[in-house]
Amino acid sequence: MDLTEAKKEIAKLKEQLEIEQTLNDVAFEAIGIFDENFKCVAANAEAENIFGYSTRELLGLYAFDFLAKDSHSIVKDHVANGITEPYFATCKRRDGTTFPVEIRGSNVILRGQRYRATAMRDLTFTRATEMDLADALYELELIFSNCKVGLMLLKGGRYLRRANQALADILGYESPDEIKGISMRQLHISLEKYDEFGATIYPELAHGKPLKFEYQMRRKDGNTIWCSFTGQAIDRNIPANLYKGILWVVDDITKRKAKEDHLMQMATTDDLTGALHRKEFFRRMKFFTDDVRHEGFRYSMLMIDLDSFKSINDTYGHEAGDAVLRDFAAMCKEQLRDNDLFARIGGEEFAVFLPQTTRYKAVQVAERLRKAFAEKDTICCGNVIPCTISVGVAGATSEYIEIEELLRSADQRLYRAKTNGRNSVVFFDD
């Protein structure tokens, strides 16, 4: 080899050494090479960094100088048996502090001598992160288990993946394990409601909207309860993949709803008879008549007065009069349709609004009420108290009639019924 070729070869070797040195310097793991006596014969920059020694200092140390005592035996075992699988140990820095590492080693032969090449990864940050994560998971588990409102996690479709004890209590089950894996069909009050829920609520969830609403659910015993629902998809993409999960927060509001219904009833109905108040009667009629005006439906009105009611109070007392009013209201509720409006307008005066009912059909309803009440006696305080009613009937014509006009017309006919001898129905003008 001439001088020129020798220089080229030397330059190539220098370049290779520089590359290898660069690889050692940028490695994220501490790399060391140890002889058969566990003495360090080479180390990279990261080894200096994590152990706190200079390269010159490292080369004078043995492996056990920067290993905690409880890790000596495991290191010896791996070296002696030539084990290459990674394992965990505890190292110590120059200042005496210890830290966890992951070690991977391999026995190598260099220039006829056996060495152990070892890579060590500092796990301080990883372990700290794992501990933080474990603490966070534990905190979440405590919150999930001890939360006073129901928590329901759905995954893989509308199946309950996980629930807490509060949800089990709300739905009447012994434990969360009893409802784990069940289909939401079991918790809806009907298959129709289940389908409707999926068609209306799930598209909103898929668009990332946090939802809050009130909904009726079915308990284990078959009874229904009112619940408030707050929920959101787990997947943050838009649209969200709902199969990844939906978290619902559920609270039993049955008592609150019952109280609201009671307050609503008190605000809209008569305490004695349960009939609508006059104001609520007019409010509800407006909804019906707006539909009538739009769709062309007919409707009719009955004005009803209990005959000789003052004499009942004078003869039998106000307690008996109240009993007669209650009996009449109860009879009307049995006879009338669910969408008919029944109201107490005055002391013994009542009104019935009959949507989608012609005047001729309304007359039949009035006659049925008159006859049924005439045949019914009220018993109060040992007295049998007979009572009859007079009824005025008015119906909307093909042209729209205002409610006030309809009431006035029915009231005029009621007056004729009473002056004509009572216990009668009047539906035409004389």
C-alpha cells in the first residue's frame, strides 16, 4: 500500500470513528462495555449524564460501583447466563441517589476477550409518570365508585360496559355487576322509546354536543322513574365514533317531577273537583282553536249548571254541596275523552270544550251527562241527595267563531235551559 492509499484509508477510518462517536453521543440510553471482572472499559455520553461521572472516572469503576446492592445478584445472573432479555434494576449516581433503570445486555468477544455490552435506560420519568397515572386512575375510581349520582359507560354500541353503585340503586339492582353488559333496551319503557331515543339523541352525540335532558327509564321491577341525563361521546372526533363509548350521568328526579306535577296541578286545577281553573281552561282552548283555524277542525262548547244548588247547601249543608260537586266532576271525567277540556267556571258552573266535535255530537254528549247525573244520587252524612244539571250547547260553524262568542252562545242557551224548567239540554236559539 503506497502512502496515498494509506492516507485515504486513515481518513476513512477517522470518518467511521466520528460517525460511531456521534451515534454514541446522541444515544438516549447509557451504553457501557465491561470486561470479565465487571470493570468499565468504555462508555458513551449518556452514561456520563445519568451517572454523574466523567468518562475518565467511569473507566476506573466497576459495574457494582453504580448499582444498588439489591441489584447485584440479578446483574451477575444475567451476565453469567448470557441473558439478553431486558430486565429492571436499581442504579446509583455519583451523589448516592438511586433511580430505576431498564437493562439490556449481550456478551461479546472483542480481540479474543469476552466483554459485556450493556444499555441502560433511565426510568425515573417513566416511573414517575406511571405513578401519576396510577394515582389519577385511583382517584377516578374513587370518584366513580362513590359518586352520589349514577354513572353509566356504554361501549360497543348501546351496551352497558360499566356502572357505579349509585346507578344500580337508581335502577333497582343489587350491584353494578348485575347490569354490566345489558342492552339499553332493558332500561327503556318500550321498544318504540328505545328506537326513538337512538334516532334523536345519538346524532346529537355524534356531533360532539354535550346533552342534558329528562327521560323516563324502567327499573328492574318494571316501574318507571324520571331521570335527568347528562352525556357526551368519549371520542373527540367530529363526527364521533359512538362505539368507542358514551358516558351518561344519571340522577333520579322522580320525587322532583312528582312535586312539579303536584304544583302544576295546584296551579291549574280546582282543589275541590280537580277540574281546570278558568284561566288554564282558556289557555288550553287557545292551542286547540289555533289548530282548528289552521286545519279546519270543528269544535263545540257545553256550559253546565247544577240545578237548585243553593237549596242543597241550605238543606244539607256545605259539606253535602261539596260532595255533589265532587261526584259531578268525577262523573264527567269518566264520561269525557282525554283531550276534552273540563273546567269549573264558577261556584256550581262548569264548562266543557269538545275539540273536533260537531254541535250535533256535542248534544249527544250533553244528554249523556245530563241523564247519567240525574240517575246518580250523592250520599253524604247519611243523606241521599239528588241533583240534576242544565246544559247549553254551542258549536262552531263552518266559519271561524271566537272562543268568547262560543262561550256567550253556550251560556245564553244554558240560561234558557234553566228558565225552561231545568234538567234539560238546549242547543238552538228560540
